[in-house]
Amino acid sequence: MGAEGGRQKAEGQRQEQPSAIRHPPSADEVWAALAHVPDPEIPVVSVTDMGMVRDVTVDGGRVSVTFTPTFSGCPALHVIRDSIGEAVRALGVEDVEVRSTLTPPWTTDWIQPDARERLRRYGIAPPAPAGDSPLITLDPEPTRCPRCGSLNVRMTASFGPTLCKRLYVCESCREPFEGFKSV
Ligand SMILES: [Zn+2]
């Protein structure tokens, strides 16, 4: 939802450049290109799937992209920044600015609905919408095994391979899996 707001704002700032030899891409074209930039840690979803891209502004030949990393502790910040910059430059844009912002902080609510399903198939338990539970800061929502659907899972580490995820093991099918922290 936040991404939609950013998109409309970006379109409002779009400018026609009839005299330019190479027309700058529209904000829509930039969004479409960013939809192919994979999350550096989870290749089945893109940075737009994860709701990380907050704003795209095309101003003449200059393209500015603002993104919010999924977690401030994620070590992939510079990878995301470079990937976004490369995707925009591939559209023929030379003047690219990629900014990251932590305000407002990323929330698992920004993950696109179809991406949640892909995360589940990939073996990562999708987070429950953070707004669903008033106890979210005290008690994480029940996590379901992505393989068998069992709720009988046990957290084995509060921080997975990155700060973004937790490690679980399913007590029903014994499958270890990763889950997102809802934030
Ligand atoms: Zn299971």
C-alpha cells in the first residue's frame, strides 16, 4: 500500500522531455525494471515484492529511487543499493540516485500478497501481517511449518543466518526452516 502511494507521487512528478535524444524512462518503467531486481538473500522475490522500494522520481534525465531495507541490520544493504542502481542504468539512465531511508521503518506488511506464497513455497514461513496482533511486540504470531503446515514448531535460534530471520524446526515432520521476524 505504501508502494502505491509512492508510485502515484512519482507519476505526478513525471516530466516530458520531447527534445531529449534518449527519452528518460517513465516512473512506471523504472518500477517495472525494479520488479526484476531480486532480494539479495531470497532470490524468489524482488525488492518490489518485499515492498522495499518506497519512491521513484523521474526528473528530466535524473532518476531517484528511495528504498527501505527490510531490516536495518541486514548486511545486504549495499548489494540492494548497487542492484537498484544497475537496473535503472540498464534503462539508459546515467544520472541515478539511490537513497535508503529507515523512516518509516520497513514492515512485513509491505510484502506483496503473491510474494508471501512464493516465500512459503521457497521454504520460508511468511510473516503474519504485523497489524493482526496487538501482542506482536510481546509474543510473535504462530509460525507454521512451510512443508506440512503444522503449528507444532520450535524456534532453534532467534537470529538466523542473517538478522532478518529465525530458525525453526518442525516437531511434526522434523523439517528445519527459516521464518521471518515480524517487525
Ligand atoms: Zn512440518
